[in-house]
Amino acid sequence: MSGPPRASVLIRTRDGGEQLRRTVAAVRAQRGVDFEAVILDTGPAPGASEPLAGGPVRVVRFEGPFSHARSSNAAARAAASEILVFLSDDAVPADDAWLRTLLAPLDSPEVAATFARQAPGPVASVLEARDLRRAYPDRGPSPTILSNASSALRRSLWREHPFDESLPLAEDLEWGRWALARGLRVVYVPEAVVIHAHGYDAGALRARYREEGRALARLGLPVLGGGLPEQAWLRGLPGDLWAVLRAGRFAELGPALRYHLEMYRALAEGAAAGPGSAPRAGAA
């Protein structure tokens, strides 16, 4: 290959493990695009990801306090390509056309970024699968602005506007809103698919939505859509419970109730805690 590859696939990981191995294997299998893959290892144990290096894959250590925005900016600085492709270590490309399909809209100069459809894995709960299908439909537009679980954006634009490191979460949402405000396009590509499921336990769920509440408050976006948390958590609950019943997964009824209650409580707590502040990072 002469010159830099067309795209840098940037995979942030903390603990590596089998999920990361599956993701890297699916990235290696991509066809029709010259690319490199950069694993940004944010974990406490140096070298955990090193066995996956080789060929188009290299490993870079992340130093300093972790946040989604800081690690995304660090991964972007390590990239050799003009197109930055962000991929969560637990988001597995569904086929060998994921990358070229995700990149295709970027042939148009007015497109700033693209993002893929996230499909639930076989072990996803009914509620998680339902949430993913609502946020990432298999056709038509998505209500999501941008998701770095699987996205591609222009490095030149990232240099102009790095991810906002004052945000605890939702740095991709902030970046997508910035691009749209400039009159650029962010394109949802439902034909590019990754299999993605978190499987949060109760503690991780609360932590995730507290951070999301803080981020939305900082962006000036509604956290609960008005009203009290005790009222807001009921929204969508009947349909979700019916989906659990229809799927015949009765053991998930109790967790579904707790999911709604904990999610809305955590969002409200995060918003009430205040957004905090930190300086924006430069692209460097």
C-alpha cells in the first residue's frame, strides 16, 4: 500500500477479552477498503491487547484519566488516515461489507459523518433489543444524531472540533449537533450493521444514566421531557412490558420494571448534580 490507508478503525478497550477478539477478527475480515485498525488500550494492565497486533492492527496505550471524549480524541490523534472510524470493542461488524458500506456516503463532501445500525445480539434482554430497534431502525431515518459505537467522520473536521472533554458522556451527540449546525450532513446507514449489546447490571445501569443526565444537562437538552421522575419512568412502560410478555421471557418482567425506575432516577440524579466544567481539548 502506498500512502496512508483510506480509513483508521479506532477501537477503545479496557480489558480486552473474548469480546474484543471477536470484534477485531470481524474488522480484519472487512473487504473492499484499505484500512488500518488501532486498538486504544485504556486498561490498567499494559500489554493485554498486544497479542491482537499484527498486519493492519496496532495497539496504542492510553495514558491519563479516562473519559469517552478523552480516549476518542487520543485514538483520533493516533490515526494515520483522513477518515476516523470509531468502533466500540463490544460492537461486532455483522459482515465483511460493514466498513465500505459505512464509508460510502462520505464520498459526498457535504457529509461530515455516518453511523451504523446497532442490532441486538442473541443474549440481549427484550428491553435492550427494543431500545436498539427504536434508536437504530432497519430502514428509514434514525432518531439518533450520531453514535460512536460505530461511526465514521472526517479527520479534518475533528481537528476543527475535537470531542468535548468537559462532557462525561454524549461527546458524539455534541459533535453531531456541531456538524449539523454548520450545515453539514450526518448520515445514518442502516445497511452497515454491528451486533451490540451492553447487558448492564444494576450498578452499571445507574452509573451510565447518571453520566448521561449530567451530559444532557450540560448540553442544555431535556433530561426527562418535563415532569417528575416518578411520572416520567412510566412512559413507554406498558409497551415494554407487553413486549416482554409477547416474547415469553417472563423472568424479565421484574428487571424491566427496575430498568425503567433506575434509568429515570439516575438521569434525574445526574442532571441535578450539575454538568460540571472542564476545558475543551485541542486536536493536537
